[in-house]
Amino acid sequence: MLPDDPDHLTAETLDRYGRFINPGLQKLYRFANVTSVEWDARGAVIRDAHGKEYLDCSGGPAVFNVGHRHPKVIAAVQAQLERMPMSVRALPRHLEAELASRLAEITPGDLQFTFFCNSGAEANEGALKLARLVTGRVEIVGAIGAFHGKTMGALSASGRETYKTPFEPLVPGFTHVPFGDLDAMAHAVSARTAAVILEPIQGEGGVVIPPDDYLPGVRAICDRAGALLILDEVQTGFGRTGKMFACEHWGVVPDIMTMAKALGGGVVPIGAFTGRPHLWKALEQNPYLHSTTFGGNPLACAAGIATITVIKEEKLAERAAELGVYFLARLREVARRHPRVVNDIRGKGLLIGMEFTDPDIVLLVTAEALQRGVIVFYSLNKPEAFRIAPPLIITREQIDRAVAILDESIAAAGALVVEMEKEAQPSERL
């Protein structure tokens, strides 16, 4: 059921954004000509308060792998809500133990022990702490263009100065090298390196896929130096790229893997980091050396268990692999029609990057697409690109509709750019 007065609700919401949340966000929504608020969702479709439907091609980003309001995830959370929504943390929690055992089954190699938290940034914070604890070293090597979160440690590991400079000095001991460059990585990693932290595919960096020898090469570099390899699968995990985890494309097993986003089924936030057994020995003597109030709560774990079940039963990783090939091919047709503004299309599974010639064009295209009923988000670390990361249950028909709308939106943005260029040229004297 829609609200009685959606116009009043929208105006009130935008006003409150300006007065109580952030005037900058209010201005951004108004710039994009946003005239409603989100209201409900199911599958790959979102409706605003006026009843207009949108195809979700951003996924939160990469949160709604099983779709919005998947009935099995909703049912699991509702059942737990009726029993015990939050833990007192004085007794063992059976859902936390069950979810940890499920993660041990589906993660690659000998990854076994899991610590639960609430977000990807928290998961990366915990992974970095564990690496320093286990190795007794302090130096961490990350990648330029990486995104690991915006808490202090995760931000220190990330690779775009725009988000880092205002908060310096950050956590010491972090260095960054170009993503995909094995020689640079080999020079950066030494006997002082506690860990290398990487996304298997850079998401916020504009969906940057490394050369096939890169992750195996980094694994070897870490092994030679006695450093740990942390892989951030926060965006790439749970079927998104056509495998349960993206590192499986290259046969690489990290020492620690971080997860979040899709693990909660788009219903309850949850983060986690999972590691090899020998690493957890550093936490055995004092299990509260790293702790959390809400991590591993019953609702989040119920959602996580149901999500993993759905991904496996509905073969969503396989579906992402198949539909990703189709989506990429259709988008490359679009790119060929707009060579003035589209630079590149790249992706793996249903994690796709569309790169343009200018960040302003990205903003124009996303705004035009939103008005036409398709949601895409620009990349925080690569504003010239936006990501396409729809629910993995999206249909071919919905993909075709999204491609048609993106084609129209790019054409409209391109025409506007041409008109602006003409206006910027000096008039010829008669």
C-alpha cells in the first residue's frame, strides 16, 4: 500500500535531509531531480512512494544478491524475531555456530574460523588487527584504487586520497602500490610486512579485473616473505562474479577473507572475517581480545544461513556467470553506439563496470537512467565509472529493459554534452 500523500512525504523527507542529515545529500538528490522516496521492493524491482517502478541495477551496491525480500530469508528472520531477536551474549549462540560452520564449508581451502561483525569496514578492521597480532609485524601493503571501508584502519588500507587526506594522520604502517602490478608488489613486501590486503576485483575502483597471474603471484610473494594475504570479498562474494567467491576464479586461497554486504540477504546487516586455523591460536588465550556487541546476533545469522541456502539451491553463482556474459555483450553494443562518451565496458559475472570519458557524464547518465526507471551508482574511487551489480535473480527480459534505458540515457547525456560544447565555443564574427 502506497502512502496517502506521497508529495508531502517526499517534500518532508528532503527537508529533513537538509536540516537533520546532510544538506549536501539534499542538494545531490535535488540535482538528480529526485521527486520521490523509496517505498518497497521485491526481486529486482523497487517502487517509490508514488508507485513508480525502478529496475535495481546497483544492488545496494552488491547487497541484494538473492533479490529484495527473498521469502526464505524473510521467513528465517521473522521466525527468529519471534523467539529472540538479540543475544544477551552470556550463553553460546547456536545460529552463530551454524553460520560459521556453513562459511567453513563454502569458503575456499582450509579457511575455518570466523569472527562476526556488522559491516565490511569492521571485517577489514578485524582482519588487519589479526594480521598484526599473528605476525608481530606492523606494515600493511594495499593497492591504489582500493576500497576497504571508511573507519580509520580500513580507510588507511584504502587507496584514494580524497577520502583519506581530511583525516590524516591515519594509522601508520600502510603503503600502496598499483593494482595488478606484480613487480611493484614484490618490491613493497618485505620481512616487515604483516599482510597484503586486496580486493580480488576492485569494486569502488570501477570494476578493475587483474591479470590472470596477479593473485597467484601475490600469494607467492606473501608466502616468500612470511606475510599474510587478506582478500576483501565484501563486494565480490556470494556468487556475484560467477563463483561463490571471486578468488576462486584464480585458484587462490587467502589467509583471511573478509565478507559483508550480500551475506545478510539484503535483510539484516552482517560482516565477517574467516581465517586459517593456525591464525586463531593467537586469539585462544583471550577470546575477548577482539570483540563486538552486535556481531553474530541471531537475526543476522538467521539471514546469513538462509542466504547461503538460497544461493546454493537456486544456483545463483552459475546464474551470475551466464547472465553476466549476456549483460556484458549487450552493453558493449551500447558502447559501440556511443564512442564519444563511453571508454570501456568490463566485468565478471554480474559485477560490471561502465567507464565514461568524464565524471560529469557519469552523473548525467545516472540521473537520466533514474528518471527512466533504472538505478545505477557511480564508483567512489573511480568517478568516471559506474557499477552494475543487480540482484542475481534478475531476468534476461529485465536486462534487456535496463540496456535499452541505459542506451537512451547515454544518448541524452551525450547530446547534452555536445550542446554544452557548442555553447562554450566562441561565436564566429560575421
